[in-house]
Amino acid sequence: MCDINGMKPLNDPAQRAPRGGPPGRFGTAFLLAQVGAHAAWRFAGRLAALELAPPHAGIMRILGAQPAITQQALATALGMQPSRLVALVDELETRGLVERRANPSDRRSHALHLTEKGRATLEAIGRVSREHQRALLAALNEDEQGQLAVLLGRIADQQGLAPGVHPGYARLGGPGKGECDTPGKLVR
């Protein structure tokens, strides 16, 4: 769990909403943020078994769906600083998961491709993602999971969030922005 200035989780049951009841003194927005932060932290922990971080997994997912995308187009799609994307792609390339190739339509840019090892790793990421979703949503039946997905999708649309892109990419490497890139550690 990210340690934010020494704050500890509230373990006193009187401070929490009753199970199955209305959120008490914690509103729905807080619960969304709480579950979202928990889910992100748990997913990062699961990806650590593959020696990856969530930004790597997201980049690989996009490369699997859009082979030969340029670094610039990928940075734009993710809403992140191109210089930070270069560092992440360098890490993936060093591990033999991604390769840069000359872009046939623009020799000044590189097209990104998953390697064979990258495609196998992407399959492993998919298994980790499915297990993460099963574990996270275990308290809900299939119909409830569908309803939750529809409602959260409506909220995401109303908030202008890009489908399939975590808003955390925009903060990666940004000046003065803290990021929790390692479970249990807040990085400034």
C-alpha cells in the first residue's frame, strides 16, 4: 500500500460503512477511488511476477492490438510525455519484448513491434489480467459484474476518459507528481 505521509488504513469498523449497506460517511466517489487504488496496487503486484510494471503491460497490450504504431502515435494515444515513453520502450526492448523497426512510410520515425518473446509475454499478461479480474470481482455474481461494468463505463465516458487507457500514463515522469509505481512505496 502506498504510504502517503504516514497515513494508515482505517481498521476501526465504526469508521467503515456496514457491509452491504449505504456507504455511511464515505461517499461513492471515495469508494471508487479506494477500490481503484487497491486494484491498481494488486495488479502491479501480480505483474511483478512477470518482472513488469503496469505501464509496460499497457504498452504491450496496445502494441499487440496495433502493430507498427510509431512511438509518437503511441505517446499521443496514451496521453504521456514522449520522453518517458522512450524510456519505457527502451526497457521493453532491452528485455527482448519489443523491437523498433524503420517506419516504411516515414524513415524519420520508428514503428514498434512485439517480438515472439513479447507476444508470449502478452499472453501471460492476459492470464494475469483475467485472474486479477476474477479475484477483484469475486464478491459479485456475473450479472452484477456486467451491471458494474456498464455503470463504470458510463462514468468513464462522462468524465472524458480514453477507452482502454489508464489515466496514470499522463502523470508518468511528470514534474512534481508523485506516483506509486511500486507496491508499498510512494516515489516523488
